[in-house]
Amino acid sequence: MNFFLEIKESFVIALQAITANKMRSVLAALGIIIGITAVTIMQTAIEGINRAFNNSIAAVGADVLYVQKFEWFGKEDWNVYKNRKDIKMSNFEFLQKNVQSAASMCPSVGSSRTLKYGDLSLENVFVNGTTDEYQATLSVNMSDGRFMTKRESDGGYPVVMIGADVKKAFFENSNPIGKAIKIGNYNFRVIGVVEKQGSLLGMSFDNRVIIPIELFFKLYGTKRSLSINVKAADMGNMDETKEEVGAWMKKTRKIPYGGRDDFGINQQEAFKSTYESLTGLIKLIGTMITMLALIVGSIGIANIMFVTVKERTKEIGIRKAIGAKRRAILMQFLIESVTICLLGGIIGLLISLPISFLIDAFILPTAIPLWIVFLAIFISIFFGVLSGFFPAYSAAKMDPVDALRYE
Amino acid sequence: METVIELKDIFKTYVMGMENLTVLKGVNVTIERNEYVAIMGPSGSGKSTLMNIIGCLDTPTSGDYILSGNNVSEMDDQELAEARNKEIGFVFQTFNLLARIDALHNVELPLVYSGMKKDERIEKAEAALTNVGLEDRMTHKPNELSGGQRQRVAIARALVNNPAIILADEPTGNLDTKTGEEIMALFETLHANGNTIILVTHEEDIAKHAYRIIKIRDGEIESDTVNPNKIKKAELKAKEVIID
């Protein structure tokens, strides 16, 4: 018999059998429905986390080294890092004078303050003090206005560049350039708006302002540890730059040969690998749970299929008597189980769709990628074949005489 | 005359634990095209086993069964299914229709398994149902039909693939006498139209419709005779023709 005709006929028979036992079919498919819903939602969530991460990681340059008191993913106790000597402007100036393999570098220091504009106020805004070199070092793009000049930076002019969140809060419908805002009790003139950079795990890169570091020290004091941001001249030679920066840091910090570093040279790579091992773990656990749901669902369907085959022994006998080959019977029950699983998969997708929209609206921006739909359908078919095979095989190899006699 | 069935020294032995149970002990039968044969015998005589072998549902332990020139004894599962599909039309005591589908689709089913196209299938199934007088019952499901009508659907299903033999197992066993007679009249018509009919029964009343009666006892053929009543009728008809 023609293969496609055979599949089509088996599909018609399967639909008849499924609609004849609606309740049972739905209950049988429940495990698959839950499994597919879990797969889809988990993948959607991971997709969302990845998107958020990639948006934010772009804000932290991949070719930039961050020389700080802390190591981002260090193994030492927090106190060890905290009790280290602060990183000072003198360290920065020493590096600036000596490091050869850097394209540019800037000091950076920060503190949280309250901002005011007219009657409006915004609390806990990160105030970032740095130099004009910051723009080149961290590849900052301006959506409006300009970055500070060297003259403004060195002279400690009261100018400010605001983040996207600050613009939204104060200047939703107006042009911020040239306006005066208050940081604490001091007036600053807005000269630029930094392009939106996104957020990661509730941490926004847009809820901040940038001012000249000279002014920052004047207003808030110099007793702070810097972050020295170094952009490597050649991204392919990050390790070399890291080594050179480390060597000069040892010198300026007067660490003897073989002594322990009292600073960390951080880079995005460390952030990324930690992130990847974290999401990897989420994926692993998620996949295990989903597999469990699908396997339990599959056992449920296999069970129902065995019952169905037993119940329809007489029917199998009749079909064989009028000329159904083993393969036709095998196909009939296999396609019935695949159809149940496929319906379960489609219902699962329909359930996870609104849930994904809710996640998108309230937790983190995401979307169901098309490949997840195909994956869900593939998994449904796979488990349909898996759970249907043995029942279908037992039906196919029934002896027609015994099957006909069965009541 | 063309030979449709040739059973040569058929043995069937079942292994029951440590013992062997021989149900058929060397059966030899030849049936020609357009014969109308009744196979009779009490229960346990081997009658059902013989029917299963003739119907290609089972194969003999030894001996040759030639059906339309092919040796069934040597067929595998796949070929047996094909033989049942193309050469045999079954009519059962309990009708054995599929409950979920209507008369037309029940009749269509053997054609589905022979891989025929949809349009052609429907056309043939409709013709077969018309043949048994059920042209206005095609979309009825089995539970919407009377016993006699159900058996007619089953007969239409048996006829639809134009088989070499129609194998009827106690076809009137679940019907009242009047309906039973109607079904037997239908078989008579089918025979008159050139079909080969094998009737398996234990009832004398039913067997007397056949032209040849084979009696089985203890796995052996007890007698194989021409039905004298039918011959008389045939002779009478012949005389009438001469007188005319």
C-alpha cells in the first residue's frame, strides 16, 4: 500500500478513536501537556535571561580591563578585599604614563545621590565621576548632546551627562540639553544623554549620571577607591595587556617580587563564564525536570495505549481477517499515540503562550523563538512513537484467530 | 471447471503443554469455481480449524493448501494478509462490523487495505451495498441497523474485493428464522451470479441450501456428497426447459 495513503488512513482512524474517547484521551495527554508547557516556558525564560544579559554585557566592554580593589569572582573573603589599600589617582596616573599596550584608560568612581529638577526628584541615582577618556575607553554612545571635553574634565566644570532613565524621569517630553539639575545641593548643566544600555537582574545601567572626576572629589572627598578602566589596544591581545597592567600596578603599589597582589584585574570574560555556568545549571535542572514530566507522561500514554489495544482486540481481529497487514495495524496504533501526543503538545504550546506573554510583561522581556515551537512538536512526535511502539507492536503481532475469538 | 481450492493431506497439530493434539488428520478436498459447499460437523470436529485454514487465518502443520494456484502453506504473515484481502470474503456469525463507522466505511475497509484510491473505493462500496439491497442504509452505523441488515453489510464487505471464495461461518446463527431464510436466499443469488460459496455450519436446515455437503468428524472427512434435494430441483428445472 502507498505509504502516504497508509498514514492518511491511519490518521483518520486515529482521530475516530480519539474522539470516541475524548476524556480518556485528554487525561492520557495530560503528562505530555505539562511536559511541553514546561519545556516551552523554561526555554522562553532562558531566552529572556540571555537577551537581558547580552544587552547588558554590551554595556560592559569586552575589550576593557577593570583594575579594582575587588575581584568580581574572587574566592577570598569579602573582608580581605575590603581591607586592601584604596586604588588612588596616583596609581592611575602611573599606569597612564607607563602602559604601552592600552588604547585608552580612565579612572572611575561612584556614589549614590538624590537628583532634583524643579519639583521632581529621583533617589539613588548612581553618580559616576570620571574623565573625558571614559567615552573612548567604554565606547559610550550619546543619544543626545555630547560627552564632556578634556577642558571640562580637567577643570572640574559643573557639567553632567545623564542616563536614559534620568532623562525619562525629568525630561520625558522636553529637551534636557542646557537645563540645570541638582545633584545633592549643587547645580549641574546637562550637556548630553547617554544611549540606553538596558538592565541586568534588576541592576540598571541607565539610572546614572556622569560628572568630571575632579569635581566629584571636591564635592564628595577623595577617600575612595577607584576603578581604573583600561581599553586594550588589540582585543586579540587582552592577556598581554592584562600582564603589563598587572606589572605596572605591582610597581606603583610597591609589591615585592613574588608578593601577593592587593588588587584585581577584572574583565567581562569572568562575568560571562560565571553567568554561563549559572544558566547552564538552570538549563540542566530545568531539562531534567521536563524530561521527568515527559517520561511520566509517556508512561501514561503507553499505559492507555495498552488498554486501548486490549479493548480493541476484536477490532484488530476483524481488520486482520479482511486483509490488514501487520504494518497497517502497527501504523494505526502508532499514529493514534503520536496524534494524542501531538494534540497534547499543541495544547501545551497554547497554554505556555499566554504565560510567556505574562513573563514578558511583568518579569523580563522575552519571546517564544520559532525553534521552540518546532522542538515542542518534535518532542511530542518522539514521545508519541516511544510510548506507542510497544502497544502497537503487541497489536500487530496478535494472532487473527485468537483476536477474532476475543470477547 | 477451474479449481479454486485444493487441500492435500492437511494435518493440524496443536502443542498443549507436553501433549500434542491433532485436530485435522489428513483432509483432502477440492472445490471448483462456482461451487456452493457446506462444511458440517459437531463442535470439536475440527470444522473451525479447517475453516481458519481455508480462510488463510491459520496455516496447516503439514500438507498443501493451494488457493487460486498459490500454495498458502508456504506463505508468510504478509502474504497471508494479502490472500485474505484479495481471495477471501468472510461472513461471520456475529457480523463483526466495526461499531464506530457507518455501513459504507465498513464495506470500504478491505479496499483500504488493498491500497485502492478513495473515489474508486467509495464507488465499489456503494455498488456492493446496492447489490445486497442496502442502498438507502449506507450512512447508518451498525447499531442503527437490524440483525439482517448488519449481515447484509457484512456480505457486501465480503463481496467488495471480488474474492475467489465467500467463507460464511454460521451466517444465520444470530438471526431469527425468517431473516435467516432471507440471508440464505441472498447467498443463493450470489451463487447464481457465479460466486464460490463455502458455508460452515452445524445446522442441517442451513446446510441443505448448499449443493454439496462435506461432513467432518474427529478431524477427518466423514462424507462428501452431492445434496440430493438440490439436484432434484436442478433436474426439475432442466425438465421444465425441455418441456418448454
